[in-house]
Amino acid sequence: MMNIKAFTLVSAVERELLMGDKERINIECVECCGRDLYVGTNDCFVYHFLLEERPVPAGPATFTATKQLHRHLGFKKPVNELRAASALNRLLVLCDNSISLVNMLNLEPVPSGARIKGAATFALNENPVSGDPFCVEVCIISVKRRTIQMFLVYEDRVQIVKEVSTSEQPLAVAVDGHFLCLALTTQYIIHNYSTGVSQDLFPYCSEERPPIVKRIGRQEFLLAGPGGLGMFATVAGISQRAPVHWSENVIGAAVSFPYVIALDDEFITVHSMLDQQQKQALPFKEGHILQDFEGRVIVATSKGVYILVPLPLEKQIQDLLASRRVEEALVLAKGARRNIPKDKFQVMYRRILQQAGFIQFAQLQFLEAKELFRSGQLDVRELISLYPFLLPTSSSFTRSHPPLHEYADLNQLTQGDQEKMAKCKRFLMSYLNEVRSTEVANGYKEDIDTALLKLYAEADHDSLLDLLVTENFCLLTDSAAWLEKHKKYFALGLLYHYNNQDAAAVQLWVNIVNGDVQDSTRSDLYEYIVDFLTYCLDEELVWAYADWVLQKSEEVGVQVFTKRPLDEQQKNSFNPDDIINCLKKYPKALVKYLEHLVIDKRLQKEEYHTHLAVLYLEEVLQQRASTSGKGAEASETQAKLRRLLQKSDLYRVHFLLERLRGAGLPMESAILHGKLGEHEKALHILVHELRDFAAAEDYCLWCSEGRDPPHRQHLFHTLLAIYLRAGPAAHELAVAAVDLLNHHATEFDAAQVLQMLPDTWSVQLLCPFLMGAMRDSVHAKRTMQVALGLARSENLIYTYDKVLDSVRKKAESTPQKGDNVEKTGCFSAEQIPTRTALWG
């Protein structure tokens, strides 16, 4: 991919400055060291120029070359190569197969006349191994066949240190430490002149085109490979970069990171080392020199010298972004890390990522945009500001300058396309929801949450309620107006609640239930209000809406009082008497609340128990008086009344008996007589008025719960006496008496019962009773015998332990002599009685 302007070609040394009107003078080589530019010509002259760079604000820098001096070397051959050794203040000049040392300032040869003879070409070791700062290491290809020589060059002398033979004639060389990268006649190799180990790289035909060997960095070289490839190789003989494709007629190469620059007969081409693509082509004919000097790239024809001025990487990246070439821009930006200070790079790179994110966003590539925004640590308000009216009116945000994108707002970006606009809004919803709980939101959570609320409300999104019932930073003024605009009244109530304005929230919800405003968010909003008031800590607010919830539904509305949290109930924030007074207008709710006090909370207060019993009684009487009140509902209320009368001991018995007089409720009367201890009256009602013998038996059971066995026996004997008192003619009662005895044989004193029974009853009729009575008697006797035996055993063990203890005490007080044991009258160890002996 091309059309990136990475370099601009500017003139450095004009032809007239170098040679005037001498047509036959040609440039053979150049060298640049800082501001010093040296030019070698075919007539054996070396020219020294001083370069002055003049930056231009709106364009590339320009260069002015000032001629310092020129000097003839005294030969009739051209100057082949120039290399500056600034540490020595020397210029190494290759002319007529000899390397001379001249002063860099006055171009005078060193007085000692030191030189290296027999050199076809040479290279400096930019990663020297000698460790001597006062010399440079020079590698030459000797005119002797297949020979490489290593020299140390000092200010006024040279010293050969190594000579290496090669398998083929070397044509080009580059040096890094102990490693030589050599272009031989048919191949490239890496040779370690310290160990003598060589490694072949790849074949190359030098007869087709001249080889190129260039050191581009520590232990890495650039080579002209076959098929028009620029190959990279390390001293280990491997390639860590993909090759670049350049012209097959390339005659020179240089590196200005992240670019490889190649020169052929017609063009200077620029290739990226990052993605291996050609980025730029500059027309340049008759060029024959291309070299880089400490980051400055110089090209030359035979008549003039030019400099390739790189455009700032930031400018190149911005040009790529302007062309929507995001991937190339990011690759170039990453590659620029090595040339830019870390802090400056991080700032620049974050901005590039943000710009790239907006480009992807504009192309609706939302996944890519999100990743770029995250990596670039985008101030998310930059994105929100594209959406009209989403930022709060109180926000102090201003867009980045220079701007990260070219769009005024979302309408311009989408050109009014509603579908695209909807996609952009969905993306922003998703992105804001992800970043709102991360560090990205720090410092402007209000702006993010308010914008998110507006998006949710506008889109009628389910997450609107989730946002409002969890921790959020939505600004009340902006958010309330937006929710009201979109008729999200229930959500507006949640917003009020989150901002501690519960009264406004409840009133708004009440208006929805009453139909004053329309919002179908919740079909169970009434139940929601009841639940809200149930957990509300504002007592005044609960009282303010208690009548409203009760008027809507007594059974549901009373839950405001009956389902309050236990911890709040313990604080007694609501007085039960006040609640009862409030509920007098709502009988169903009052019953529910009294049930809550008496049954659920088990409050031991006579007033509540009596009140509940009276309400039950009134409802039962109303149901009995109504022709349609004899169904299941009447039976359920009556069962509740009976259960309360049986279980509770706190209500006013005499008061209720008076209320029951003439009410036709014998079962309830029987229970009340039982509470007064008038068991015979109670049983008489059950037996003679109700003829409910099973109820009479149950009466005996529940009245004796928690009492001693004699009390229960007394109740059953009383019931039996009532059955038998009717005389032998009352067959139904006689059957009931027999059933009572046979089913509850253990509850009676058999001897007393036998005296009560009529003489006419047969043994067979009472067989179950008699067997049960006998079994119970035998069981009681055997139980007593077991208990007696256990008591005797326990006593015997106790006696044994006492005897044993006495014997041990006597043994301890006796002198320790065996023949005196009998005289003491004490037991020996063998004579101590065992428990078995005692028991026997």
C-alpha cells in the first residue's frame, strides 16, 4: 500500500557549489558526521562542507551547505570511500587501494603517514570489541584473493590484529563485534573471526547484480537477496523480520526506522519494516549513492548531494488516520516506540488509539472501537458528547483539542440514518454499562450514569430499573426531567427514592395506580407500594398512605403493619393500639392484624385475645344469620374461633359466655365452660345437646394437655358417668360408653370402672377394655419391679465402693512388712472382696 509521505527529498549540495563549470567531475562517495559533510570525487579531491538545517513550520526542513575547504590527495585515482572516526578526529579515505588517515578539520594527512595498503573496500566496526576508546576497528577486504583483514586504527598509526581466509572471493562486508557478514561470489555468510566458525545464509549470484551488506542494528544485517527481496539476518544466522519486496535492480539500501529505503535506477522506494509494505516512491534518476548516517539519509548522483528528510512520525500517523488506514497507523505508532521518549510516546500512543477508535466507531466497527477506546484510556465523555443532550447540563466537559474526530454530533456521523443511529446508541449503552464500574469512570461517574439512564429511558430498556435500584450517580435534576419526558414515572419514583425523597416517590406511584398518569411498567404496582411502605422507616409516610392502601384492599393493605421487619418491630416504632384504632374502619384488616398479634407474635395481652374472639364471634353470627353464609367460609371462621378459645387462656371467658347466650353455638359454650373448670357442664352440652361423642372425647384430651394423669383420668371418668347416667335404655349412650372404654382403656381406673358398669354387660363386650387394663396393670407392675431392681443394684454398688474404700485406707495405714499383715487384721490384695462376691 502506498501514498504515505514519509520522506521529502531536499537538496544539500548543488552542482555549482561542488564543481562549478567542470563537467568531468563526478561524486564518488559521501560521508556525514554531525554537521560535517565530506564528498569524494573522481579527480581525487575531498570536499568538506558544513550543513545547516533550517526548520520550516509548514513543511520539511531545508539545508544549506557551506564549503569549508577541499584538498587533493595526491593520487590520480578517484576517492572510493570515506569514513569518519570522530573519536580520533580522523577521516579514513580509500583511494588507489590504500586507506589514508587525514585530519577531519583541515584534511591534512597525519604526519606519520600511517596507512592501510591493499584494501579493496572497508567497514568500521560500530560494536567494537577491543575496549580501547582511542582507536577504531576497521575490517578490509584485501586485494589479496579471498582474504579479510582486521586492523586497529589510532590517531597516527595502524595495527593489524587478524587475517581471515574465505572460501570464495569476498565482495562486501559489514562488521558487528566478532561477527563478519560477508557477501561472497555465490552466497552470503556469517563468520565469527574470533572462533573461526562460519554459517551459510543463502545463495546469491553476484554476476547478475552487486551484493548489498549493511549493518542496521546490534547483531543484525540487511542483505540484498534473490528475487528482489531485502533480507534480514542476525549474527545467529536467522531472520527475525519478514523480508521487504524491493526492485530487482536495487543498487543501494539504508535504514531509517521503521523504514527500509532502497535506491534503483529510477526511484527511491520506502518500505515499512513493520508490515513489509511499500509506502512511498520518489522519482530519482542517475542516483548511485544511498547511505544513512546516524539517522540522516543521504542520496547522491554524480553531480549533487540530497537529503531524505523524514516527516515526523506523528504527522505520518495522522495522515494515515485521515485516510482511514487504522491498522497501518497503529503498526507505525507501535514501531515508533524505540525512537520516542517513553512518557511522550505513551501520551502520543493513547491519543492515536483514541482517534483510531473514533474512526472504527464511525464505520460501525463497534468491537474494534471499544477495544481501542479501552486501550487508549478514552475519557468516555468524548464519546458521550457525540450524542445530543446526553451529558448533564451541569457537566464542565469540553472536547479534546486538537479534536479526536471530525464529527459535530451523531446526526452528522450517521447522516440522519435512523438505523445507524440506533446501532450507535446500543453500542454506547453497552460500553457505558461496562466502564461505569471501572477506573475509566473515576471522576465523572455522574456524567456516565446520567447518560446511561437517558439512553435506557429513550430505548425503553429493561436495565433502566436495574440501574436505579443499585448504586448509581445519576444527577436528579437532569434525570428526572428526562424520565418525565419519556413517561417513565415508575422509574422516576425509584430515582426519587434513591435520592431520599420517598414521599415524592410514593405519591408518584399512587398517581399511577389511581390513573392520574399512565405508566404500564409494573402491573402489580399497588402490591409494590404496599411492600415499599412495609419496609419504609419513615413512620409519618406510612401513616399518610395507610388509608389509601387499606381502601384499595384490606387484606393486602394490612400487610403494611403485619409484615414489617422483625428488627423494626422490636423498636416498637408502631404502637399496636394506634394501628387497631386506625383499622376500626376496616374490619377484615382488623381481624388480620389481631391474628398477627395473637397468633404470629403471640402477644400475651387479654385485650387483643378478647377482641379477636369477639370479631370471630360476630362474623360467625353474621354468617349464620345470612342465608348464604353457611358455606366453607363460615366453617373456616368458626374453626378459627374454636381454635382460639381452646388454645388461648387470656381472653375474658365470662364476657364471651354472656355474648354466646342464646347464640346457638353449643360447641363454643362447651369450650368456655371447660376454661372455667366446669367440665361436667361442658361434657353435658357435647353429649346431650350436640350428641357429638367424638368431640366429647377430644374435649377430655385437649383439656388435659399439660396436666397430670389424675386430671385426665377424672375427665374421662366424668364423661363415662354422663354416658351411664342415662340408664340402660339409652342404647346410643351405652354404645358410646363401651367405645370410650375400649378406645381409652389406659385412661381409666379399672377397679373403679367395674363398680360403675351395669351388671348386665358381658365380659365379651368389654374384652378390649379389660385386656388393655390388664396389660397396663402388668406393665406398671413390671416397670416397678425393674425400677426396684435397679435401685437395689445401685445401692449394692454404692456399698461395695464404700467397703473397698475402707479396706484401702486401712491397707495404707499398715506398716510395709509382709509378716505383720495378719496381725493387723487387714485384707491383703487377694483378700479384697469383689462385687460378684458381695452380690452372691
